[in-house]
Amino acid sequence: MKPFLKTAALMAACAVTAASMASCGQDTSWTYRTEDGKYELTSGMYIGLSMNAYNEGYAQSGIDSSTPLYDQQINSQDALDWVKNRTDALAKKYLAVESKFDEYGLSFSNDEQTYIDSYISYYWGNMSSTYEAAGCAEKSYTSLMTNSFKESQLFFHIYGEGGEREVSEDDLRADFNDQYAHINVFQIDASDDDGNVLTGKDLELKQSLADDAVEAVKGGEDFESVKTEYTASSDSSDSSDTSSDTSSDTSSDSTDEDTDTSSYILKSNTTYPEDLVKALFSAKAGDCGSYDDGNGTIYVWTRLENDDNGFATYRNTVLQNEKWEEFTQYEQDWVNGMTFVTNDASIKKHSPKNLK
């Protein structure tokens, strides 16, 4: 996806003429409001949502990141029209979330608010110049980001424990066990100093190390001990990787043992080879084996029980995976049931066409 760079210059100040004064006299500080006027989207917030929509446009299938977005089409629609429509949808969803958050009587605890403030401060520190250049000031950015946290809290209020659409513990555990595998893995380097994949007797020697490790575990030796022994005896730090698969959805399991290097992997998002993932998810707790990826790495693995600590860690993620799509439709139902007032002059002035 092509990152958002900067906008074209904002519209120049109105000249002091009879014709321009009529235009300048209009209040363009806001773009959308709820019918009762209680909730409002400012022009700065509208610009921020336009930037989000613009970047989403570059993430769409078939878009060439090396070509200006507005010279292309998204789903057979001119990209500019797509961004305008997407911004409109985001604006109305923002107002719906604000309204529903209050309707449900939700609020943030002191700790939650402190976290939100810190989160927003961090990202604003990295992105302020881009947003300010476009016309979205810190106050507008903060409102948009806070709205995202409100959306998240609405989701868990509705689908979490005691919610109107609560998902049962049994269903969540079933999904957790289907989506996640508790594993421990270490790698044996099966390549030479130049990175070439070993063959013949050199490869057989590496495979015998893997076989010995597997047999030791099957014979009753603790996998962590075998892993530590191999790591300690390895001639190069590149020979093994005792960390979890950090590019996938993994996390060290919380236990009282400092030597626990097990992790959870998400079936649909891991960098482990596909065939290894199939083997891990097909295995039963206690199974152990090895896998040669054919590219210079042999994996020695064991499958562990999915435990309560793991479920507690990933419970919310599992719930989101299961119900977020449904929730977005629920949000759309809220939008469809609301009436909005639009400020056409402001929307025209702050059009996404200004984004380049």
C-alpha cells in the first residue's frame, strides 16, 4: 500500500468581493451532524477520515501503488468517487458509534483513559506533520482515535459476557482450539556457511541430530531440556531459533518457569511452512516430530495442551475473529436507522480530491 504523503494546498482564503463573501459566510467548520445536533463531525475530522479512506483505496485489489490513486479505478468505480463514498460511510459510522456509546451508558475507566491518552500521544507524535499539513489538527485526530476505542468497547459490551449477543464460553473455547496450537519448536540449520542447502551425508548428519532430539523427547526427556542442550552445543547462534514465530499471532505462555519457551500459533497467520503447520495442528498434545523445509532448516517440534492461560490470552482475539464481521453489519444497521444532516459547502471545500 502506498503511504499517504501530503495533501495539495488547502483552498486559499476568500478574496474580499461580493461573490466570495457569500461563500466565506457559510460555516464550514463541520461536515456531518446527527439530526438532533447532539453529535458532530468537524471539518478537520472529515479530512482525517478522508486520509484513512485514501489509504484504504491504495490497499484495494488491483491498485498500482506506483500510480496516482485518482488515475485508477476501484471495483469499476473512479477511485476519487470510491474515496468520497468511503469517507461518507466512515463519517456516518463515527456518529453512530458516538451515539450508541452514550446510549449504552458506556465509559472508560481511569486506567483505560490513561492508556488511550498514551496511545494517541504516541501515534500523534509520529504522524502529526502529515495530518496537520492536510488540515486535521490534534484535537480532530484525538476524537477519531477515541472513537475507535469506543467502537471496540461497544463490540465487547455487545458480544462479551452478559452482552445482548453474548458468545458462550464453550463456543469460544471450541474456536480457540480450532484456530490456535500450543507448540514448542527449535530449528536446526541445514545450510553451509554460504547459505547453500546441505545435501548427502552433511544433510543426513543434521537430520540425525533432529532424530536424536525427537527420540529423546519420546523417551521421556523434557522438550525444554532437549532444546537447551541443542542450543548450547550449537556451533553458531544461527543454528537454532529459540524465539516464538514473531510474525504470526504468538505469545510466550505465562507460567512460573523461566525456561518455558512455548508459544501459540494462529493457523491462518504464521510464517512457519504450510506443511509444518498442518502437522502441528493435526498432532495431539505430547506428539513430537521434525520437519525439513527443504530450504536449509529442520524444525524439531512438539505439540502441547491448549491451556487456560492461553485461552485467557487469546479469548478476545477469538471473539473478534468470530463476530467482528457480524458487528460491522450491526453498525451499518445503526447507520441505516439514523438521519444525518450534511454540510455540502464544507464537504465540497474539504473534498478528498485535495489529497494527492
